[in-house]
Amino acid sequence: MRTIRDIGEFGLIQQLQKQIPLAGDDCAVLPGGGLLTCDPVIENIHFLPDTPARQVGWKAMARNLSDIAAMGGQPQYAVVSLGLRPGTPVRWVRDLYAGLHAAARRFGCEIAGGDTAHVRHEQFVVVTLLGHADRPVLRSGAKPGDVVFVTGELGGSFRSGKHLRFTPRIREARWLVEHVRVHAMIDVSDGLASDLRRLVEASHVGFNIASAKIPGKLPGALTDGEDFELLFTVAPREADKVQRKFYEIGRVIKKPVVLLDGAPLSAKGYDHFA
């Protein structure tokens, strides 16, 4: 019998998509332009037991805000579910909510409710976030010849602590959808190598990335994950508008493969079940 470890995160998602027709992008796209996303942070996976609770709260909300950004949307409402050990100090939970509220308020989002549950071991925070986009940007629109960009530096997120205090690129995404036609977009959460392959799968095209143009040190910029920058493509005629603000890293090609400096990319990003 195959296990989740055998097929990995990509394989599991592919199987689940057959049963969940609205899923498949950073958010589910609802009728009328609604966006819905749900992302957990789990103790000893996404944060350590001694991580300040306010930072845990910020990260939990910001991860979901980043999903909304990747669709070119605006966040609206969130609900929060907590798994807590009974011995957790009340102050820790209050500080957690201070971080959640700080991230939500910064981008015009309101926490509307939630739930709590008892856990025996690792604590967790699950944020479910509702947003809206008049024209959601999908992963599936990349076209051969498109120019590939990222919004900021990649790699070293855990070493630098960025994974706890990053700024979700809501404002950058809003600027993009207001000034250019973004063909495809995703947030870089599992490493550039993995998220490029997600775009290959969705758009049925390939990518030729120039290592010298990637903003960050290799191989970490390809594999580390938890960067939460936006990876996107635009037509060449619109690239000059974007080059003034963001980092151009390559081109979209016809063959559905990821190349680094013209050679097949062997590096892989983070897989939750590997």
C-alpha cells in the first residue's frame, strides 16, 4: 500500500484535485470572484516552542494573506482555529492574537471568529481567510515568451528569521494587477524550484531561469522555502513597467521543463512529506 511519503505533497494534491474541482491554486476561486484559503502553522514544523507568540500569530495570518496576494486579491475576513495544550499560559494566547490582529489590520482584514481545541502534543494555528479579486490571477496562464519575475530576495528565510516576520506582498500584487496583465502567479512558499514546477504543471509550459539574476544565494534561493515572495509572468511588451520595481529572472519556454542556465534543474524545494 502506497503512503503519502511515497507520492509526496505534489502527488497527494493531484489526487485530491480530482475530488475538489475548485481547488488547485493558492486559493479556491469561488463564484463572483471570491477567494478562500486555509493554511496552518504547526509547532516544531513552522515555529519552535520558544518562538514569541506574537510572531507565531503574525506568521499564521501572513501565510494566508500571501495566498490572497498570489491571486491578485484583497483580503476581507478571517477565522482562526487553535489547538492548545491545557497548560498554555493565557498570556501566550493573548500575544498570539495580537500578532494575528496586527497582520490582519495592516491589510484591511478583519478576524470574524474561530474555535479552540485541546491537543496533547504540538500546538497549531489554522487561519481560514476570505478575500476577493475582480479578475483572479491563476497559475495556469503563463505563455511561451513571457518574462519571469520575483518580487524580492529568496533563500535563507529560517536562518534570518524572515519566515516569522515577512510582509505578505498584498500591495505589490495590487499594483501589478492594476498596471499590467499578469499571466500567472504563485507565492514562493516551498522554494523557487518547487514553485516553478507547480507553474509548469498548471500552465503546461517551461521555464529557463538565469542563475545570475536570482536575487539570493544559491542553492538556498532555489530550495529553502518560506520566502513568500511572488513569482509571476508577464508579456514581453509589459516587462519594462515591471523591471523598475521587481527582479527579472528568466523566460517562459514551450517545453514543460524547468531549466537553470539552459540545463535541467535538479534541485528540489520543500516537500512536507519527503
